[in-house]
Amino acid sequence: MKKRRLVMRSLILLVLGAAVAYSLYANLTKDNKQKVAVGDLAPDFALVDMQGNKHRLSDYKGQGVFLNFWGTWCPPCKKEMPYINNQYHQYKDQGVQVLTVDIQEPELAVQQFAERLKLDFPIMIDTDKEVMSTYGIDPLPATFLIDKNGKVVKYHTGELTENKIRDFMEKIKP
């Protein structure tokens, strides 16, 4: 009986040790790209929106930019999109630009999603995940607030309420 207990304890210890070793290995070998941090200059990028207009982040210098990364399959993203659209209409003439980046989805799916929710802010698709990778996005939704000088003043992951979006817009209004 004692021998059996010793064997079981040894096996459990061995499994735990293997799990710890694997976790350490996985963390040390994964791609550790430092995400863009508050205070950093936001990395420039250029993407084309659903209407064929090219948006280069640096073209918005002098304006606040609400940069949101999302996907149509993401429940919190779906919930916050109408709020972003409402606040886009409130702030677009006050020097705040909304740029949203869908991550690697078919254009038709994104177009249908935007039409269903009556979204009319610029929606771009990061087809090769290059911008997502540059910004270190994980998980979705992710929002960067960029001031008129191109500096990141806030990074937020998770669902946004309409009040939070309004507060964010006020924070980056020039």
C-alpha cells in the first residue's frame, strides 16, 4: 500500500514537473514581439478600406486616432461596433478619426457584417496580419488611442461600452 502511494505521488510529481518544464520552454521560445506601449510613437501603416480608400496612419497627424482591431467572429467586437459608429459620428468633425482593422477575414464577410450593422467608419482588412503583428495584438478586440502627435496614450483590450468609447474620444480630441 505504501509502495503504491509512493509510485502515485512520484507520477504526479513527474507530470507536474513536465508541465512546468513545458510552460517554461513555451514562454522562452515563443515570438516575444514587444507590443506597442503607451508613450511610444504608433508604428505607421497603410491599408485600404472597404471603399478602396488608402489610409496611412501618419496622414492623420494633428488628429486623434481611435485605432480598433477586431473580427466579425468575436462577440465583444460585435457588441462594441455600433457604439464605435455612434461616437464616430459625434467626433469625426472634432478632429478624432476612427480606423478599424479587421484581422484576416474575407472581404465579403466583413462587408456583410458592416452592412448589417450599418457601420460607416473606415474598415480595413489586415489580410496578412502584418499590422496585427507590428502592434502585438492578442486578444481581440484591442484598441489604441493615438494623440495628435502620433503617440499612443492608451491601450485597451476587451469590450468597450459606449461611455468608455466617448471618454476615449475625449482623451484624444486635439
